[in-house]
Amino acid sequence: MTIKMSICYENTSDLSFDQEYYLNQHIPLARTAFEPHGLLYIDVYFPLPSANGEQPKYRAITEIYFTDLKTATTCLNEAGKAVMKDVKNYTNSEPVHFISEAIMKC
């Protein structure tokens, strides 16, 4: 059972989000912190406006994959705090987190 942790940054009118820092500093920091604890891989998405020009609900979505729930929980407890301390360096937003079981990849 693969576990996916999703981290979403809401696209609010007062959002400040440094995409370059996020990609070049924060994501490598997360990878380095999480790899010893069972990280499988990380996907990063920057949603685009809809066909009618409506802005997306989220500015950025990151999905972090682990082999199982125990591995994910251990990783977040042991390495998550250090990664979360870096959030203030690229955004003024509090990310929304949730954990899911990845059921199917087609």
C-alpha cells in the first residue's frame, strides 16, 4: 500500500510564493531529509488557469510518496519539523496537508 502525502498552497489574493526557492531549495531539502526514512519520490505541480481563464484554487501542489503508513508517519515525526521550518523562506501561506492511500496508477 503506497501512501501519498499531499501539500497544497491555496491561491489567495495575498499569497506570496517563491517558486524558484521552492524548486531549488525546499524540495531538495525535503528529499534529503526524507530519503533516509523511506521516501519513494516527490511530484510537484503548479496548476494552470482553466480554459475560461479562472485561476486555480491552489498555487502549488506537492505529492510525497512512501511505501506504507508506518514509514510515512515515522518520516514525518523524525524529519518533518526541520522541513516545515523552511516554509517561511518561500511563502506567507500555511500549507494544507493530507495523507491518502494511493490505490491505483493507470
